[in-house]
Amino acid sequence: MRLNALVVLLPALGAQGIRIIQSNDDGWAEQYARSFHNALIAAGHDAVLSAPAENKSGSGSLDIEPSPRSTPCQYDSCPANSGPIGRNETSPRLNWVNSFPATSMRYGIDTIGPQLWNGEGPELAVSGPNVGSNLYLAVQFSGTVGAAVHAAKNAKIPAIAFSGASEGTLAWNSPEEPRSRVYAELAATLTNAVIASGKPYLPEDVFLNVNFPKVEGQCTEASQFKWVLSRINVGLFSAPDTEQCGSTRLPTELSVLDTDGCYISVSVGDANDKTTAPAEKQAVVRDKLKSMLTCLP
Ligand SMILES: *[C@@H]1O[C@H](CO)[C@@H](O)[C@H](O)[C@H]1NC(C)=O
Ligand SMILES: *[C@@H]1O[C@H](CO)[C@@H](O)[C@H](O)[C@H]1NC(C)=O
């Protein structure tokens, strides 16, 4: 898709790189997060990773002060007895926090990011891409979502949670897998589109919950994927959604991922309860992303 290439290139064309804080729940040394970090840096952004020292999948919004480590970090990525927080000394943008995803996001926003940004805070928060989908009910328990929601709700920083259906853990220092590269490219494309849409990047108290289908079959290059506005929970008794594709009921993210054809779900989440945001907030996001959104067949 020509559009995607353009959006990825926007910073190179003169749009500004911004300060982005990044977290995940699979651990700071997980390859998906590192590929995404590299894509954000390549796009000209001032990205800083602040993520758990090890896999803290499924911990939702838990937030507890980090405690000193006695064992090495995930994949031997830090030595034993390294304290409660630490960083890669040769790449200080890469930081770990020995606690939960929401805690690592909080430290990234309050402490770690500002130390690298001359005291300033982040302009945008991103989380993931998670190893595995975070759809519908799973959104409540997801640490990837928990980190994004901390940013949106507690710190009032626009936030996006990314998840990829292709699973299997990968260490940061193993050869880059195509799925890690494709998810990073897709996540950077949406991030850049949100930034290019101007401030405020997202309405207050919302986060985007973005789910990529598997990287396989007809869906092996970023250009083959398409973006669909969706809702997190089933909308049986909910107020109407914003109008999109000739309807005032958006497809659920589950149904988007179940449709053949490389469809990515983009749900506008309510940071207060992790369900679908109201129609007027969906409409703001729809208008911002209009040029890249498509309809399901
Ligand atoms: C993290 O742990 C969960 C289960 O606790 C597992 O499903 C997931 O694959 C793990 N992720 C990584 C990157 O190890
Ligand atoms: C730390 O950064 C260096 C590059 O500066 C890299 O070679 C190394 O693999 C990184 N280690 C971790 C655990 O991030």
C-alpha cells in the first residue's frame, strides 16, 4: 500500500520526531519490543523503552514499587543482583524495571524518560507489540493494555497498545524474525499516522487497542495489511457507535481478526474501564485515521 509507505516516511519528509515512552508486558528483552523501538528511532522519534525485567504477561494494571533483583533478567539480559531498575549501559534508551508493566510505564513517564529528555515528559506512550492477541475479555487482564491505560488515565498521555497474533518468544539478541519486523513496521505506521494527525493526538482518557493478525499465508509484508475501526466488547445493548462503513455498530475486534484478508483491528478504548469508548471519541479517531481505514468485505 502506497499510503503506508508515505506515513512511515513522514518524519523524513519534515514532520517532527517526538518523545515516545515505550513499554510492554513480555519483558524488556523481548524481540517484538526491540524491533518496534528500532523502528521508532529509525522514523526519527526520541523513543525510550521502560519495560519489565521479565515476562509479566497477564498482570493487568497491577502497580507495585520495584524490588531488587536477585536473579538475572529475562534471557540473561541483566546480571544477578542488579537492583530494582537498570539499563543497558551502552544504550541508555533501553531500561528495565523489576515490577509490573504499569509500574514500568509509570517509571518511564515520571523518571527514566525525563532523565533522557532534559526533564521533559513523553508526548505519546506505546505498549507492545504483545506476543499474542489481546482481544475482548483478555483486554481486562493484559499487562500490555495495563501499561497503556496507566499512561492514558493516570498520566493523561495519549497511549496505544499493540498486540500480534503470531506467538512464540524471541530473545532480543536472536536473529530478527520476519514477524517481529512486520509488527514493528505496522506499529510504527499507526504511531506515525496518529502523530501526523496533530495534537491532541487522542481524546482524553482513551487508548487505542490495536491487534495484528498472524504474519503468515497472504499476510507476510506490512503492505498487505489493512486497518479496520472496531470495538472491544460486543455492542448488543450499547449506545450506537460512530458511523463507519455505513453502520453505527462497529465490528468487534474478534470479528475483524476472524475475517480472512490481513485485517488489523483498531479499537478506541475507554481508559476508565477498558471497554469501548463512546461514539464522540470514536469519531475523533476515525477522522484522524480516515485515509488509512478500510471496511470489512
Ligand atoms: C509470558 O508468559 C505467558 C504466560 O504466563 C505466556 O503465554 C507468554 O508467551 C510469555 N511471553 C514471553 C515473551 O515469554
Ligand atoms: C545493549 O546494547 C548493545 C548495543 O549498544 C547491544 O549490543 C546489546 O545486545 C544490548 N543488550 C541488551 C540486554 O539490551
